Amino acid sequence: MEKRGISPLIATVLLIGFVVTIAAIFWAWYQSTVEGQAEETAEKTTSQYTCATNVDIKISNPTCDNETISFNIENIGLAELKDFRIIVNGTSQETLKFSQLLAPSGKIKTYVQYNSSLVQNLTHATVLPMISSTTCEEKRVTFTLDCLYIPPEPEDKLNDTNCENADELIYFDSIGAPIEMSMWVYNGLDCGTPLDRQPIANATINITKTGRHYVKANVSRGHPPPAPPQSQSCEEFYLNISNEAGPITYDNKEDPLAYNTTIDNLGYFNFTEGNNTVYMHHAAMCPDPPQDPPCNVYPEAESVDINLLCIYYDQ
């Protein structure tokens, strides 16, 4: 039986059809790409023109804490704004985006969260407005910040109720210890006085390792008999080390007049190797008018004594 192949005419027709199909597919792709690039170029050009002529912002009242930067942002241009970039600078840098619909002449307070464990000790930040996907680089506004990073209080240190895991122990109630670290309160002022009160006691302690360390203390409040309990109900204090004030440590709210001994968390402080001066500031004094007998008759009845400082190295 004789076998016959595809005739040259049919083969030619098939080849031409295949070429035409490939050409049509290529042309459709090319046209779509060119049109997309043209639209993107036109949009970018329009955005750049809008940035140059109609975009302007003003930043005021910047503040920061361990998680958030807040500031007032005002649209002083002609274009409506929606998207922004912010570059946060400290020991390192982080770039974030945030959205805030802002009409021309509009002003609003904005909050931006940043990674405080990455970007520590904020020094400045830069806000850049955006139009579509275009960043208006020439309209950036930079403002200064002064936000010291405070590490979160570690659970192992907070839960160490007996200072068993402390790296250094400084005793104040034994022979050869630093001078007595006590707060005696006197009548004349109400509880909750401001933090700018003068220190009422100080001691020099020796630290073997430079760095930012966590501090706890064994603290006694009040005085056992025969000193009588009095109406002073907020025997509170804070420490200042290397010109850095720690948080207030508060009295026992359930029974404020009781004589008690507790382990208080006093915060993080920067230490140098060798001698460091610890200042004890009062945050409360006896109320006015004085009770009977007055506070200054038995000042030790309402005193605060630091018996032991517990230093935890920040490793």
C-alpha cells in the first residue's frame, strides 16, 4: 500500500498560520506592555509634578516613648494626602509606612508604632508624603527626638523575690556597709509631691561591671513599737543614679500604716565600673496639718529604709 505525506501546499498553509498566530500573540503582549509602561510613566510623571507643585507638610509637637512616635501633621499643600513613609533613626534605622487621610489645610495628631528593640534611643525621624506610589522625596520633613530605650523588665528578675539571682548584693545594715540609706518624712507637705524634690540620702557603692543594670531593693517602711503608727500613708521614694531617675516605688496600699519589709523593683540605671553614688529622693511627706503627735516627734515611725540593693547585670 503506498503511503503519502502532507502535500507541500498544506504544509505551507500550516506554517503560515502558525507564524501568524505567534505574531498575533507577540503583538498583543507587546502592545499591552508598551501601553502599561506608558500609563505607568504618565502616572509617575503626573505624581512627580503634583509632588513638586501641590504637596507640602508641616510637623509639630513630636514626642516618643518605648513603642510609639506621636506628632501633629498638617497638610499645607493643595493636594489631598493619604500615604506617608517615615524613617526612624536611633542606634539603627527603620522605614515604615502609615496612612492618614489629610485634606488640604487639614491637621491631625498621628501615632506611629516602631520596633523599639531594633531602633533604640531615638534621635530623629523623617516623614515623606506620597502621591500614589511615588514618594515626594523633596518634600521630606525631619524632626528631632530624644527617647531613651528602656528594656522591658525581664520576668526572671521581677519574680526573683529574694534576690537569689542577683549579680551583686550591696548591704546597708551590716558592719563595713555603706552609710545608712534611709528616708525620714516630716510634716508640711501632702502625699504625692513632685519628682523634683531634693535627695534626702545618698551612698557610694562599688560596682564591678560597667553597663545598664536592673536594680531591686529590700525595703522596710514604718517602725516597730514603741514608735506609734501615724497617718502618713504613702512612704514612697525613687532612686537617682548617674543623673537618671528611676520609677517611684510605692507603699503597701492595702495597709499603708503597717510596718513591713518588701522587695521593690527600682528600674534600670547606667553604672560605671567602681564607685557610683546612689541618691534617694522622697516622693511623699507627712500631711498638713500635722496630726497628734506630729510626724517630726517620731520621724522614724514613718521612715523608709533600704536594707539591701540587688544588682542584676543586663546581659
